[in-house]
Amino acid sequence: MKREDSPKTLDLGPVDEFADGERRIMRHGRVSIGVFRVGDDFHAVRNYCPHEGAELCRGPLTGTNLPVARSGHMEWGAEGYVLRCPWHAWEFDIRTGRSYTATKMRIKTYPVEIREQRVHLILKAS
Amino acid sequence: MTLIDSDFHVTWSDNAALAEYLPKAWQQRFLRGSGHSQSGLPVTQPFYNPAAQGQPGGWSEPEAAVTWMENHQVEKAILHAYQAPAVSNFGDADYPSLLAEAFNQWLIDHWLDGRTELLGTMTVATQDPVRAGKEIRKRGSHPQIVQVALSAGTLQPYGKLGFRPIFEAAAEMGLPVVLHAGTEGVAVSNPPSSHGWPRNLLEYRVCPATNFIAHLTSLITEGLFSDLPDLRLVGLEVGGVLPLITYLWRFDKNYKALRSECPWVRELPSAVVKRHVRLGTGSAAIGEEHLYFELLESFGADEMLLWSSNQPRWDAVEPESDPHLKERTGWQVEKVGRENAAALYGMTSAL
């Protein structure tokens, strides 16, 4: 009989103790993960830049100039969702793990769920 | 396989032939000052002038050129007058515009009309970009004018806003813009090395790749290929594809970090280059042949190379001995020899 795997979760504590704009970096086994609160949304990404392995989640969480159709136009957006690597400024959107470079390059993201007013980080099924 | 030769040089046999195409008011100036810019600086560097060494700078009569083509299974040839784009390196504006227009009409009358196997490269004077744009729309509408040559040597990189009317007109007319090495450092352009003047011809001859790459970087980051999806750029004798490969590795890497500075560049620079840029095979430094082709194949260079003989100049090649045209596994020789050029110059239906 097949064993049903249930996703491993980490209980990060009460929602109201996780301030808007706060980030927490935690280690689970050999993996370091950053959890971010943006307004009422929570996002978690692996703390590892695919470029040269820097601790991505220690970089600024900001916005970026979104892709535009014509030169000379700037459209600031994704405010609060763009994680910029502290080493070489590579950018990733914490909602999707994707960059804005039209490539397949991405960082690993993890679901975050609120259960009974507590923040749970959902890890890969064991 | 019949070939398309994307770098086939022509020249006027004497200055009087070209002078006829100038208004009277300017003829004497041309005949007196020919070979020199109006700032008194040489247009053709003495150390780089094949004519001074008794060697041809280009075919001077169509019959000889066409005979060579027939003998080498070259079905179409793209004509270049090596020295024509140097008008953009004069310190003047009206005169070089007139001279470019005279050259273009001479090319049409003397080479193109009645010879459909010959296709022409017009030129414009970049000192007056608006007038250059008008000239591209006017003479660029001739069915055998297939591209616009700009000087490789400039005072600014080509992505700068001032050059826009030229690139807009070229894209509108479906004419690729071509940069042919050789005008770097000419007259009032910047020195051919980014650090100044070379001491000798050897140094000069290895500089064009960096110069071309500087223009290309500017065109990409300033958004010319984003704004003008139909724009195509051709590099001839600019060091071949090899320098581009490692340059694009670095460009792609830095783009990932700094793309927010130019958000109109919406994909990797290497993807932009593969779609918008074509390079002639002339002046490629092959070195170790198996390694050279391994690197080119890894880059997919057979999708972007244009076979170029550079005839009849002293460093020309013949198709029978050109390694780019040898059959080899994983190498699309028909694309290099013909199809890439046919697609670029809109000749697919004619072949």
C-alpha cells in the first residue's frame, strides 16, 4: 500500500508577530529559506542566488523597472516584490521566483499558508 | 550550390566619373580635395590604402566583376565601395551628403541598372541624419539597393538618439545597416582603439572587432532593436563571430543584473543578436579549424553568417578554398553560402 506523503510544514508562529515588511531567514536541514511578509501576503524563496550562490534573501526587497515596449520609457512596478541579490544585483520576483529577463532562470519558491492565525511554511513533500 | 557573395568591392576608376554626379558648385571641391576630408585630414590612411600599393580597392568595371562571379558560381553579389561611407568622417555636413547621394546614383547607373545579379550598398552622410533618412527613402527604394552602409568610425556609438532618423528610415525601407571595418580612425572620427592611436598597421588591423562590439552594445542597450523590430545590422570584416561569442556570454550575464536600466531590452542580448545581426565570413580568424567550427556550431553561427569573398582585394578568398563553405557535420553550409543572405536581403523568391 502506498504511503500518503503529507507536506512537511514549519510553524513560524502567530501572524501578528510577523510584521508587515519583515523577513525571516531560517535553515531547514541544508537549505536556507527566506520568508517575507508584504502587506497581508507571505512569500518564501530559497536563500540562494543561481548566479554565484550568494545569500539572496539578504538583499533589498524593492521594485524594478518593468519590461516596456519602447526605449526611453520607465515604468516602476512590482514594488515590494523584487528581491535584489546583494552581490551582483540579479533580480527575482518573490511571488513567482522568476526574473525579468525572459529566461527560464528562477529561484525556488515555497508556499506559505495561514492556519489558525499562525504562519506555516510548506516544505517539499518528504 | 550557387552562392551569394555579401562583400564584393567596387570602386570608381577615376574621380571625374563621380564628380559628374555632383552639382557644379561642388565638383571642383571634390576634384581638388578628393582623398582628403575638408578638415584636411586623410580619408584613407596612407598605411591602409591598397591603391597606393598598386592593388585594387575594388572592381572598377562590371564586366570583370561579373566574369569572376560566373567562374565561381556566385549568383548574386552585394556591392560595397569601401571608401564611400568615409564621407561621414568629413568635418562638413552638406558636402558629404551630396557626395553620398552622388555615389549612390553612380552605383545605380554604373553597376545596378541592367544587371540584376548585382545588388548595391548605398551610403549616407551621418552628419545630417534627417537628410540621410530622406536619401534612404529615395534611392533606397531602387529594387537592387539592398542595404545602407554607415562608417564604422564615428564620434559617438550608433545607439545615440541623433542617429535615429537613419535607423528608422532603414528599418522602414527594410534595408539592413552595414558596418564594414576600415573607416575606424578616419578623418574626424575617434581613434580606432578605445585608448587612442595605434602605432602600426598590425595594431590597427586587430581593433575593428572591439569597435564593432561597441556600436552593437550601444544599439542594443539604447533600444534600437526594441523600437525597430525590422532593423537588421550587418558586420563585415569586423573580426568574425568568435569575438562575439564570449562578448555575449558577458553581455548576457550583466544584463541579468542590470536590465532594469534599459527595461526596453526584454530578452537576453544574445537572443537580440541572433535575430537582428548578421556577420560576413570575411576576416574571420580561423586558427585551429576544428575548434573554430566547434565554437561556431555551439553558438548556432551558421544561422547568422553571410559568405563574403572580399574580392578583388588582396585579402580576398575564393569559394573553392573557403573553410566556411566546406561540407561538415552539424554545419548548414547552404545557409552560410546562400540562404542567410537570401533571407536577409529579401531574395528568397528569386532563388
